[in-house]
Amino acid sequence: MTVLQQTRHKNKTLAALLAFLLGGLGLHRLYLGGWRDRGLWLHLSCLPAALLLSLAAPDANGFYQLLPIIVSGLAGFLQALVLGLTPDDKWDARHNPGSGRQSDTRWPVAVVLVATMMIGCGSLIATISRLFDLLYTGGAYG
């Protein structure tokens, strides 16, 4: 006879909020998967990549030097949407198989999703606009 080991119940709203606020650093990945999560290390690798870019090309525009961090942040916004829109039963099957509780997500996750859409879409549009400005005009518009 085996005893089912109770695991900590992972909150979907908290995971989406972490992805929204600190997704560029991968803290939602740390919350969900721990230190062994490869996605966490991919997010964290944006910091030394930005440092290497700024050391390799010190005269480059600051936008290019910060591009790894910007891309990681945009990926965090996308992951916030994916986490928040996951149905509760699929969430529990993936992240809470042994917790003994069922998720019942309510309106707070909707607020996180709306904020993610507003800030995330604005950031994506601004990033694309700045990238095109630098690539095609050499930064003539800013």
C-alpha cells in the first residue's frame, strides 16, 4: 500500500501574476518548476547576454544592448497569457496532481490577463516600432 505524497497546491493566479510582473526574469518558472526548470535558466540567461552585448558593442544603441532582456520580458507576457487562460482542470492535471485540491479560478486572473494584454501588447508594438526605426532609418525618429 503506497501513501500518496501531498504536494503544495500551485495557484494559477499567482503564477500568471508572477509572469506578468517578473516574467522577464522567469520567477513564474521558479514558482512552478523550481530551480531545475530549463525555462527559468533561459530567462535568466538574458542578463549575461545583455552584458556581453554591451561589452562587445559599447557604441551600439542601448536598445540593441537591452534586446535580450526585452525579448525575455515579452516572452513573460506571453507566458502570463498562456498560464492564465489554461482551464482549471488542465492546470490541476499538470501542476497539482498530488495536492488533493482543485483550482477554482475567479475574476482576479481576468484582471491579470487584461493588464497583461494592455502592457504586453503596448510593449510589443513599441519594441517592433523601435526596431524598425533603428533598422530602416538609423534611429532618425528617436
